[in-house]
Amino acid sequence: MFAISEMSSMRQNDIIIIGAGGIGCAIARELSRYKLSITVLEKECDIAAGASGRNSAVVHAGFNNRPGSLMARLCVEGNQGFEDICRELDVPFKNTGKILVAFDDEDIRILKGIIAQGEQNGCEGLRMIGEEELKRLAPGVSGIAGMYSPHTSIFDPFAYCVALAENAAVNGVDFCFDSEVSSICRNDGGFIVRTADGRDFGCSILINSAGLGSDRISEMAGVSGYRIYPCRGEYFIMDKVADKLLDIPVYPAPKPGIGGLGVHLTPTMHGNILIGPSAEYIDDRDDYSSTAPIMDKLITEASELLPAIERRFIIGNYAGIRPKQAPPGEGGYRDFVIKEEETCPGLINLIGIESPGLTASMPIARMVRDIAEKKLDLVEKDDFIAERKTPPRFRDLTEEEQADLISEDPEYGEIMCRCQKVTKREIRNAIENPLGVRSITAIKYRAWATTGRCNGGYCLTRIVDMLVNEYGMKPEEITYRGKGGELFSGEVK
Ligand SMILES: Cc1cc2nc3c(=O)[nH]c(=O)nc-3n(C[C@H](O)[C@H](O)[C@H](O)COP(=O)(O)OP(=O)(O)OC[C@H]3O[C@@H](n4cnc5c(N)ncnc54)[C@H](O)[C@@H]3O)c2cc1C
């Protein structure tokens, strides 16, 4: 809290959204259809810095969630509309289906229970498969039977969040990065939100989609009683050579109460396979470390599912943190909280948005819009731009299409990231992104450079060279992932 008299000059908005993860970006995009002034405040230097950029990238079907829960309803609805939103915003998406593997009779019993639960939730086409069909759909996978889900898909979560945010920005939403909310004060029935560097933003409706920080934001606004328990999930990324091993996500039959879906194998839109995630409660909400014991466990469990997995295929690792409401002793899941707080009119809290949050993001956004509609007059814009195009991805094109692009722009003929076949023009498109973010990770995830086997050994220096010599950045201004991650301290000569 702070005194109104201490306020700096303030920008007034209809709506402030705290957090530019997949949920904040989806809400921003949905609300950008209306004549509203909207600002998104994000503490990091780019979108999707939290769970939204660190997950399994699966569009879940909705059979894992308790019937009658918000999680179940919004996941099934999200799954049904996901391909359409990806088409509208030009986001990589692939309907792969998914298999849950049974190793014994107890697993088969669990999988039959999951089918019954999924049917109650409205999932279609779930069925048991025998060993023969299991081996046909996922050659090389162990197990004696399985459950097949036809409507599970994979997508690119970072590209999804970029697309939502860029489209929201094109439609007038203002994104402020490096803007950590540090206090909130009520004013004339609205809110004044202050950032850690002392800027003030006023609004009538405050939307708290701060993920791991959502309990703290709620507390700042005067609503206590929520607590987030961070639960880390570690992953390995396999080289593209492992790509031929699997083209469908494969999960073990879930064990009750583990708070995750078990260590699974998931092909990505970029041709790698992910192994993970683990599920481990931690104390520090910012601790994205990868730990040796968990990594050993991941390899062991993944090899049980797919014996051909070899350590030598591993090229990287990362971790995501689930914003759990269920404390360690309880395990499992508590339902999403999405509501306007009775004791704090105008505050819309989104708490505990763990998996399947990204799958459910558009229905969540529409639910928030419906709540906002009760407070504000939502008038649709005549000039709302619904569609968006991603710049061409050279490596995915036919030789003819590549030749056409090169003749239009010779920078498409200059490969800068050899592992992922990313051209200079694609790097330039990433540097010139509409949100104006310039960290190395911003370029990495937009162009997909530096993500191959050499981990940026070849292209990173070339990207830095472009930033310095073509975009006028000083070397010491270049960060890996925002402030505190400076790559250089100055020039050597
Ligand atoms: C290991 C793992 C695997 C998952 N797999 C899947 C999956 O396959 N499919 C699926 O649908 N879902 C999956 N999920 C869930 C999904 O990732 C989340 O539900 C979703 O990303 C939540 O989005 P969010 O915007 O609420 O949170 P986040 O993405 O965490 O965004 C919250 C944002 O708020 C910002 N913030 C926090 N505090 C402040 C502050 N004080 N001021 C300003 N900004 C602040 C953070 O920096 C962050 O950018 C997975 C999650 C994890 C962790």
C-alpha cells in the first residue's frame, strides 16, 4: 500500500492485466476486441517468461480432470477451439493423438477409469487399445496395452503467446515489460497499481494473471487467503536425431496424487522429443535449476516407456514451475480460481492456473470477459483485426518456395543458425518483433535460432554482431533474458 499523495503522474486505463503469460496474453487478445484502454504489466523483459514458456506444449483433451471442475470444462472447450485459434493467429499446431501406456492389469483398470472420467467431461473418441495397436501407433514403446486419445495435439506455446500478444498489441493493448507490480491501492472504486521502479497506473478493473505471483498480487490488492506452492517439473530436450523414434505423445498410466501427469515423451513442433516433467515441491518460486538426481530419474523412467532412448541424444534441459494450490501433503490438483473477488469489487483473480492452463486459455479469457462485462460497457470495435501472420519459416518450405524467398530477399539465402537452418532474414524479423523486445531469448524463441545441437556456438556471435552493427546496441546492453543477464561487460580493445 502507498498513500495517494505519493503518486507519480499516472496513466489511467479501463483495465490492467498483471502478467504476460499465456493467460494474460489470451485475456488481452480477447478484450482487445472492445473499445477499452488496456495495459499489461509484466515483470520480465518478454512474454511467456513463466510457466507459459516452460511446459509440455500439449493441447490436452480434458480426461485427466475431475468431472464438474472448471479445469475439466475449460480444457475440453479449449481443446475443441484450439486448432481454430492457431489457424487464425498462424501458430504451429499438429493433431497427433496421445497414448497412455499400461504395464500391468492395475494400469489397465486405471485407464478404463480415465476413459469413463473423460466421457463424463465430454471428451470424444477415447478408447482402450491392445498391444498390437500400441506397437503400430508407437513403434518401440513398451507396455501391454494403452488408452488412445484422438483429440490430443501439440503446439508451440511460445509462438502461441507471441501471437496472442502481438495481435492484442495490433488491436491497441499496451504491453509494459520490466514492470514488476510492487503495490496496489484502491482509489475511487478503482485501483492504482505501482511498479517496483515507481510508475503508477490507474484502472477500473484489475486482472491478476500473475501465475506464481498471483497470491501475492491478490494480497497486495487486499484479498488474502490464497497460497501458491511452487512445484517444479524438469525436462530434457532430445536432438532431432531422436525425432524418428516417436511421433505421438506417450504417457504412463497416471498414478493418483503425484501432482503431475507422470514423466512422458512428447514430440515437439520443432522436431525434438521432450522427456519430463518431474514433479517436486520447492521453496523458491524462481528456482528453475535442473538437478542431477531428477535428471537420472527422467532418463530411467523415459527408457521404461521407450527403451531406444539414449543419453547421447540429449541436447538441452529446462524446468517449469507449477503454481499449485494443493500443498505438498495433499498432492493432486485443486481447481482453477477465476472470479471477481466479492470483498474487492473490480479485482478479477486467476489463481492456481496450472496444467491444462494453456489449453484452456481462450475459454478462460472469455470467462474473464464475461465477468468484466458486468462492470464495463463492452462495445465491439469495428476495426478489430482478428488474423495475424507469422513471418515465413525458411526450413519448413519447399525448395521452390525457398528459392522464391531468396530472390525476393537475399537475406533468406544466408543461413545464420546451421543446426535449425534459420536465415538472416528470420533473425531480422525476430529482432524487429512488434512488441519491441530485444533480449537473446526473445530472438531465440521467435526465430528458433541457438536451439540446436551446438547451443548457439555458431549463430550467437553473429546475432550479437547484427544487434551491435545494424541495430546500434552497445554490447553491454545485450542481455540473455533481460536485466541481470548481461552478456558483456564492455569491449576488450
Ligand atoms: C511443467 C509444466 C508442464 C505443463 N504442461 C502443459 C501442457 O502440456 N499443456 C497445457 O495446456 N498446460 C500445461 N502447463 C500449464 C501451463 O503452462 C500454465 O497453466 C499456463 O502457462 C499458465 O499461464 P499464466 O499466464 O497463468 O502463468 P505464467 O505463464 O507463469 O505467467 C505469469 C506471468 O506473471 C508475471 N508476474 C508475476 N508476478 C508479477 C508481478 N508482481 N508483476 C508483474 N508481472 C508478474 C510473470 O513474470 C509471468 O510472466 C504446464 C505447466 C508446467 C509448469
